[in-house]
Amino acid sequence: MQILITNHQLDHRTGTEIVVRDLERGLRLRGHRVCVYTQRPGVLSDEIITAGGTVVTELDQVPFIPDV
């Protein structure tokens, strides 16, 4: 499944940002294609990218048409 996760910001270690990081990783490790969209990247988006995930700041950068 191709999944797009969105969160306004990923530049602090707050509740939704940590959930996005953990959700992205869990889904990706289960074989899903996952992309995270945020308007404000930061420390958590860097962690996602370092772990092999995809983070974009523009919707036209999403590398697939999401199923969810």
C-alpha cells in the first residue's frame, strides 16, 4: 500500500511528531511505501530520512499517488 502521512511540523519532539516518526517507520518496515509531508521539517524529519524514509515539503514531491 502507498501511504501519505501529513503533519504540519516535524521540527520539535512533540506528541504528533513522534507518532508520525514511529508510524512511518512501522509501516515502512511492514513493506508499505510511505511518504511524510510537512510544511516545517526539522529534527524529526531528519530522523525519518536518516532511517531510510521519505519526507517532502511540497505535495507535488510525493513520489507516488497515495492509496491512503
